[in-house]
Amino acid sequence: MKLVRVPVKLAFFLAIAAACLPAAAQTGNIKTVWIIVMENHNWSQIKGSSSAPYINNTLLPMASHAEQYFNPPGIHPSLPNYLWLEAGTNFGILDDNAPSSHHESTTQHLVTLLQNKAVSWKTYQENISGTTCPLSSSGLYAVKHNPFVYFDDVTNTLNPNSAECINHVRPFTEFASDLANNNVAAYNFITPNLCDDMHDSCKPTRNPVKQGDTWLSQNIPTILNSAAYQAGGAIFITWDEAASGDGPIGMIVLSPFAKGNGYSNTIHYTSGSTLRTFEEIFGVTPLLGDAANQTNLKDLFAVFP
């Protein structure tokens, strides 16, 4: 076999180029994140429930999950918990009012940190049109479950025609085709509607847990079978807040890099832990609000990030 000698200068520049490759180009890293937020149930209402056969019989045996995951202490109702997942704080908000009452001028929130680092993001909201920025609730769409439209830099300050908002806040009806076409953002935040997220009691079952479990059974396989997931994805399924007290609530992690196989732990986590985990996966700083105070979710993974 003939050896090819690389000139010293060329070897030097090749080494420099390799060192400058972004972390995302390396193997063994989580590259794509999906978070699905369900509603208003303690973990004790989900784990072992006959109304949640998909979660209990399919997801938990293949996933990692937390047994001691809580919403932030005393933070209720929904909106402040969604804001916490995005910014590590509720900005003093303790109601579910629309962005017209609560809109924040700060740029210190996750998707802006991601965008500043050229990390793509998208939120899929069930039952929105996609033609305008959805700044108010309509039908089964609840704006209180869409934290992104509470930030002025996303909505161009409450502009229903904001291109920034419309480009990033998309109808869930586009989700499957985006996956199939590998048109996937790095960070994806998914909000089912008020029937599918376990919030309301809706026809035909009148059983919120069963409704949400069925929705997960119809949509999680689509992610698991996607090229993006198989090439380094991670799915986080959690609940916004407890039905009573502060929890524990559920946190389920599916990933080729998760410990999986039914692994669970009793480490104390909060929504700040999830935000910290996302910041560390994508390498963005500063740690936002409560994210700086909480333990990340890396124990649920065999490889992190």
C-alpha cells in the first residue's frame, strides 16, 4: 500500500478546520428536541392508570422517567408554568390572561437565545390557522398554553401579522409532513389542544387522561420513526402543573441516548431543570432564571448532551 504524505502546512490547516467544526456536526450529541406539554395531572393519576395504556405499557418500558418532578413551588395556573419553561420565571404572573394583558419586552428567553446562535425553533399549536399570529384563544386553542406569543420579540409587540410569529408558530397539522420531509427545527415545542392535552373532558370518552393517552399513541410513533429522531433526537413529555399541590408530575424522556428500558430516578426536578437541560443541549447562555438553580435531566440519559 502506497502511503500519501500530507504536507506539513496542509496538515496544520486541516487540523485547524477540524477544530472549528460546530458541536452539532459531531457524532453522539442530541441534535433535535421535541417537548410535548400535557395538562393538569399529578403523576399518581397517570402512572398505573388503566386510562393511560399507551403511556404505561408502551412508553414507560422503553423510556426513562422521573418520579420526583414538580412544577415550580406555588406557581399556578397554566400560563406562569409555560412561561417558566421558556424563561425560568413567571414574571410575577399568576393568571391565564392573554398577551394583551401580559407581554414581555425581554429578549432573555430560550427561543431568542437559540435564534441568536442560529439554532432553529418552531412551536406546533393544535387548532390554529397559521395565517396570523394567534394572540387570543379560539375554540380548542388556548393562548395560555403558547408561551412564545407573550414575548414582544416573537410577535413584533402584539402584531397579528408578525412574520416572525407566523414563521415560527405553526399549526400542528403541518407536523407530520415536516417530519416526513425532514423539515425539522432543532427545538420543537408541541401543544395539543384542550381535549388532547388532558385538560378538558371531551367527547367521545369524557376521560381526559384517556384522551391524552390516545393522542400520544397516535403521534409519538411519527416522531420515533422519523429520520431526525433516529439521527439524534430526544422527546420530552411532561405536564404543565399538578392537579393538586405542586406534584410530582410526569417527565418522560425518549431518545436513542436515553438510559431507557424503564429507567427511573427520584432526583428532585422542576420545570427549571427542563429549561436548563435544553440550554445545555444547545449550548446557549446565560442560564435563564430558575434554570441556574436546578439540577438538569442528564441522569435520564446514557449520553448527554
